[in-house]
Amino acid sequence: MLTRKACKYRLYPTHSQEQALHWTLARCRELYNVALQERRDAYRMRGVSIRCYDQINQLPSIKAARPEYADIHSQVLQDVLRRVDKAMQAFFRRGKLGQKPGYPRFQGRNRYDSFTYPQAGFALAGERLTLSKMGDIKVRLHRPMVGQVKTCTIKRDADQWYVCFSCEVEEEALPPSDEAIGIDLGLLHFATLSTGETIENPRYYRKGRKKLALAQQKVSRCQRGSHRRERARKAVARAHRTIRNQRRDFLHKAARSLVNHCGVIVMEDLKIMNMSATPDPKPDPENDGAYLPNGANAKAGLNQSILDAGWGQFQALCVAKAASAGRTVEFMAPHYTSQRCSQCGAIVKKDLAQRWHSCSCGCELDRDHNAAINILLAGKQPTGLRACRSPAL
């Protein structure tokens, strides 16, 4: 089975090469914004929708009017216009599904961070990455590359540069496993397994919040447009990058361990966006201009913990790793998983503060463990599956 995998490596450009990379990003961002503005104006003034290839065919005339674009590989410019098209297609798709459309926005200087060579214009030889019209850049290959390289993306992350190769890899499925496991995601513990084991919540954002707050205070004290503010802004970006990398590493390792040990993984189909939504303010009818208490402050802390845990990213990683390994991930409705007794099926009401499940049938166990067992029982289990033995987490 052929799948796509990304291999990401750190780049070490010289000062002149870094200036060239920034210059290329600026030109690509400019082209993106102009292409988006052209689509908006064409529809607003004439009711016409411009296609992607209509804009690609204009590139020769753009290069004639703006000679600096001739110094950028043609496929990089074409990919920029395809990004605009993908953003517009996603906008129309969300509108048809009844979701919040979210019209594509213009990209600011600090929001457009990558450009792509979709087919050609790049070559990797040893520790050197050769980019068309840019030269050789030092790259650190910390792990071997696998598969056939399809695309090459140059990405800026704060003050660092990376290259991401999208590789086509022939995956080999893991040996068959008839073991199944249920997983209850939470905040006290990141995950509780139906075996009774728990994966502790590392809370990387909570741990790094003090350092991040100090960095953000420095930004607020700097004058806008100054070099000092730019240095402070990069310090904030580095703090966010550290937290993001720590969380991603933890989620990858947890998902890999589960996929390696279990043939079927059953989880709740959580609506994370709804769970982390901000409460709507309700006006106070007795006091003009005032609002009724809605617990927004307490909800803000809960939302922060939910997003810090990274449940959605963990579920996506489990699905991706299971697909390449020949495993199965099932999702079930989360209703009453904590209230229902895993032994007799009776509903035992309890509030969030009550962490112990106690039923009249004699079932006594942790609330999250009870929910994980219910999740496993509710999952689609083919004949012959048995409870998963404790994976090494």
C-alpha cells in the first residue's frame, strides 16, 4: 500500500541565503494576495468566477511586468496560485455543508511561512539541498529519508528554516492482532485505558505558560515597528514552538505505542470545537447594559486545558498510524459512557467532581476506567477479539 509521509529536516542557510528565502516568501505572499483580490473583484464587479488555470496562464505577463518574479521557479509561483484555489474551494465546500464559511483572508507578513516546489527545481545530495535559482543550502539529515520524494516545501518557523519532503512510501502492515482497547480521553489523566492503565497528562502549555507570559509582556512594552519588538516577537514564537514540539512528540509516541499493540482501538467521537467554545453572554433584563454570570472565566481555564491536551491531534495520529499499519480505529457516541455501569449497564448519575464509580451491583472502580470499558464494549468488535493486554506506555 502506497502512502504519503513527510520527512522534515532543519536547514542552516547563510545570511545571504536567508535573505533570499525571506525575499522569495515576500514575493509569494504578494502574489497570493493579488490573486485573491483578483478573484474577489471579478466576482463583485462582473459576477465571474476565475479558475486556477486562468491565473496560471497570466504568469508570463506578470513576469514581463515584474521582472523580479523571473528569479523565482515557475512551479513555485504556480503552487501559490493553487493554494488560492484550494482556499476558495474549501470556502465553497464549508458553505454547502452549512458550516461557517470563513472567506479566505489576505496573508500578512508573519502569516505566510512556506513555499513549495511541487515537482522539480530541487535536489538533495548528501548534506546539501540545491534549490533552483537559490543555490546550495546546508541541511541536517537527522534520520534517513524513505520512499520516493514528490514535493519539497521550504518552511519558516520563527527564526529557523526547515525543508519538508513529501515522500511516497510503500507501507508494510504490522502482524495481525486480535486485541482491542477502549480509550477514555480526559484532563486529570490524558487517557485511561480499558485495561485500567493511564497515560498521564504532561500539560506542556501549563508548564511553559510563565515563560511565555514573560515573553509576551516584553512584546507589549516595545514600540511597534522597532527592531526590539521584532526580537521580542521571535522570542514568543520560539516559546510557542517549544510547547508545540513537546506536545507533538508526546502524542506521536503515545499513538505509536497503542497502534503497535492493539488491532482495534475504540475512542469517543468528541466534538472538541463545541467542548472548547466560549459561553455566549446573556443580557441582564434588570440592569441595562449588564450581562448575567455565565461562568466564562472558569470555562476559559477548562478550554485552555482541553486545547493543551491535544485530543484531536492524538485521534488523527491514531487514525493515520493505524491505516498504515493495518489496524482499525473505531469511534462511538460519547453519551453516558461515564454514567453507565460497565458491569450491569445501569445508569449511575454522578457529577464531574465525583471520580469514583459505585454501583448497586457491586461494581467499584475509577470513573474513567469504567468509561473506557463502556467505550470498548460499544465499539464494533468482530468475533474473536479479546481485551488488549497492557501496552508498554
